[in-house]
Amino acid sequence: MDMTHMNHMQMEHEAGTSYLWLIVGVIVLLFSIAAYIWASRTQGKILGHMKKKERADIQKKSRSLRLAAHVMMAVSIITFGLFFMQGAGKTYNVADLESNATIDVTDDKYYGADHTEDPIQYEMTIPTSGPHNPHDIKFGFYTDFPGYNYLVHNLEHGDIIIYYRENASEDLKEHLKYLAKFREAGAGILAVPNKDIPEGSEVVVTAWTKTMKLDQFDDAKVGTFINKYINQGPEKIPASVRQGGGTM
């Protein structure tokens, strides 16, 4: 098992642990709310004609319920804090991806970079340059094809697009979701289903005027491609401006 896959498994484990804290926090919070309601209703059972002992017993039970509610509320706050602490500061730096594989990359013809909202007929089956919509789209994993007119704009900003087949395995899709979290300056990664992937290829990875076709997905080759070409488009946008893509 390669180091990248091990890191991916570790990320999945950490994410599972993090969400466990969130689930526990929600459950305990619901119990604390229920305890507060129960305590209030118990207190409401005190009637004017009741004897002193009966009143005292009800008040004691109400106080016990409120105390339990307070404790559970504190526990829920702690678990929520653990959840957000685990998520805080987590970075996905492309330098952590493997980057020393030999890759076969095509230098594609440059077809321009004009902005237009008119329909576009691309000369390449999977374009890596050319006219495109004035708006790009968010980084991340996609289950529907958003259109080349937007995706080419993402490439112009230095993003990496990993095209996968619609019938790809769930394991591959989960791994692509992981890769789509990585960033480099103002550029990111998109994983997009595509019917135009040529026969014999499992994925096609693109950058601005660059294409890499892989018969089988290869972590090392994809990591190398990302490291080499991310944020290398002709129009670089600072990360402070282009947070998550979809801003231009």
C-alpha cells in the first residue's frame, strides 16, 4: 500500500472520528433539552393545596432533572468543541501528494481565452483552452457535468480537473472527493463525470493546455500532475479573492 493511500485512509479515519463527536454532541443535546422540559413540567405539578413534603419532593426531583440537563448541556458543548477543533486547521496541501512519478502529458494546442456567454463549439473533445463563460465554478466533487464553457474558465485560473466515468467505482469516487479538497494558492481541484472520456481510459486529468489520460487511476501520476500544473494557468487569482472557486 503506497503512502498516499495510507494518508487517505488516515484522513477518512479522522473524518469518521470527527463526525462521531458531532453525532454524540447532537444526541446529548437532545437529551439535555428533554431533561429541561421534564424538569419544567415536574415543577409545574406543584399545587397550592399540596403538603410541604409533597412540594419538597417535587422540587427535589425538578432540581435533579435540571442538574442532569446542565451536565448534559456541558457535555454537548464539549463534544461540539472537539468536533470543530478537529476540523480547524486541517489543510490539504498539494505538496503532501506524491509528486515524483513519470507522467505522459500532452501539450495541447492553444485555442484562445475569450469570454463569451454564447454557445461554444470546442475543437477538442475535452478542451483545455478556448473561449469560455465569464464565470467559473466551485472546486469540489461533481455528480453532474456542468459544461465545458465553465470548466475551461476554471482551467484558465490554474485549476486541475479530473474527469471520471459515470460508472466509476465508489472507491474511486470517494478518493476523488478527497483529492478535490486540495488547494494551491488561488487554485483548486474539480472531479467531474464525463461521457467524453476516450475508450480505454479510466480518467482524464487536465490543466490549462495540458492533458493526461490514464488507463487506470494512478495516485502517484495524478499527484505528480497536480503538483506540476496546479495554479499555472494564465490568469492567477489570489487565494484571498478566489476562496473555493466560483468567484470570477
